[in-house]
Amino acid sequence: MSYLEYNVKTVPTGVRKVLFLNWPLILLLCAVASVGFLMLYSVAGGDPGRWTEPQMMRFGLGLTAMFVIAMVPIWFWRNISALAYLFSLALLLAVEFFGTVGMGAQRWIDLGFMRLQPSEVAKISLVMVLAAYYDWLDPKKVSHPFWVLVPVFLILIPTGLVVIQPDLGTSILLVAGGGIVMFCAGVSWWYFGTVIAAGVGLVSAVFSSRGTEWQLLKDYQFRRIDTFLDPSQDPLGAGYHITQSKIALGSGGFSGRGFMQGTQSRLNFLPEKHTDFIFTTLAEEFGFLGAFSLLVLYALVIFFCVTSAIASKDRYSQLLIYGIAATFFLYFAVNMSMVMGLAPVVGVPLPLVSYGGSAMLVLMAAFGLVQSAHVHRPRGR
């Protein structure tokens, strides 16, 4: 037992929990969010009321939620994991009947004070229920075909509901996040090899279906793929987003044009500059140094999550933290790949930086779960 852990036993339980919080992780999250505030101020032309102040309020609410969730014992969250999963499915079903339409997709529920995107909730509830499932399951049965099918169905149900919205980007994150939890739980490599082979077959089927009655993707999704492969085919149409994004990334150089000096964002050449493409604004104004610095912050967030998972002796806590860390990684990896032309444009926000309410609040709640597992892990005698 460390000197600190011995002395905190003399203070009240509530104070002790605060002391046991993963404070480096909290500071990193605040640092990443501050980058977002700075860039939203820039893309709004110096108007803090347009995007910056609402984003700061949401982050403050999310930070409060994180602290509250962290104070609740991890066993409580394990016990309600199935309920959280069912609740997220109910929200996804509600989108089909009561959802609002935006940019050609029906993905949100209008709550009056904000628009909730249930697919964001599904990402975390899926990790929770999979972690609870493998915590309950005998480790010897992890790779048994029957017990592998159960989590596969748990993943496919919300993924199917998200695909029909349609939201290809989120559906990919659901499958990838769920697959990583299964991998961390010890599922045999053979299953993942089979899935990869099936994925190759599915991609072939998708391209073969184009123009037929059984076309598997929407026309706009095929256009995104075409644009990804060759943006110059339609530089003023489907290729406009990625073309302007690459111009912004390249013009930033090593140190950038300077704060609020980015021509692509200031002159509105860059579409969705406050949401999906905010990373390109950062790269244009602060160059390689700014973009790399943000990537380092993200990497440190992952590092502190992984070290917390390793230190935990509870299987549920470990899998939960790994799953949330993987989901966080997929967020920024897909977004950065997307705006750099390394992946098709699928509408995934940059975590804690892009403007938006649902993604930020859900992510902060997820980090609250990480903190709960960290705070309530056994520490000595």
C-alpha cells in the first residue's frame, strides 16, 4: 500500500473517491475540449456565442455527469448494463417513428432543449453489455460457437437499426467497437479471420450490387466511395469536401498560417468546418505541429485508460475500459483518416473537438464509467 493510499483512509469516503479519481485523464480531456473551444471560436470568426459558448456549456454538463457517474460503484453499472442496452435499442426504434430528419438522414430525437442521437448512446451501451456478458461467462466457453453467437447478435441488432437511418459511419464504429471487446475477452483468432474473409466477400457484393434492384448501399454512399478513390472525378460536386479538406491540410505546412488566419475556413471553402472537418481547420491554422499535438493528447487519453484497465483486477472493469478506449480511438482515427482522404467520408465527428451535443455528453458519461472502475478498484488492504 502506498503512503498516499494509507493516509486517504483517514478521510471521509466521498473525499477519498475524489482523491482516487484519474486526474491526469481528467486534465487531458479538458485539454482536448479546450482545443475544440479554440477552433470553434476561430471558425465562427471570433463570435463566441455561435458555437463556442454552447459547446463549453455542454462540456461543463458532461464533466459534471462524469464526476457523478464516477462516484457510483462499478458494480451498479455492471448490474444495469443490460437495461442500458435495451434502453438504447428503444431509442433507436423511437428514431424510426419520431426521429427528425437532417442532411437526408433520420438519426435524431428532438428533446426540445437538444437533439439526441441515440446511435451515440448505443456505442457505449453495447460496450457495457458485452463487458457484462463476458464477466458472467465462464472463460472456458468464450470461444465456443454458441457463446460467440450471443455477442454477435448483440452487436448486429443496434448496427442494423443504425444502418437503416442511414448512418454507415456509426454502424462501422459499432461493429468495430464490439469486435474489439470480443477480442479483448479472448475470443479465438479464427472467428476474426472468418469475419475478415466475410467482409471481403461483402465488399465484393456491395460493388456488384451497384445499379441493380438489390443495391446494398444508397447512391450517395456509392458516390462517397467514388470520391474517396478519385476526388478529381467531381471536384465541385461529390469530391468538393475532400478536395477542399486536402487544400486546407496542405496549406498549413509545418507551423500553420496562424490562429484565425486559415483561408479555407474563413472564406467558407471548407464545408462542415465546425463539425466533421474541424481537424482540417486546426491543421491549416497550426500546421503539422498543431495536428500532431492534438494526436498526442488523444494518445495520452488512450494510454491512461489502458493503464487503468491493466491495474484493475475486475474483468468487467477491464473490458469496459478497453471497449470505451477503443471506441474513443475509432472516433478520432476514422475522422482524421476521413478528412485526409485515407477513408471515405462517413460523417464521424472528432471527439470532444467537433461541435455537437450527443457525442460529447455520451463520451463524457463513458469516461465517467472509466473513472468509476478506476476509483472503485481494490487498493491494498
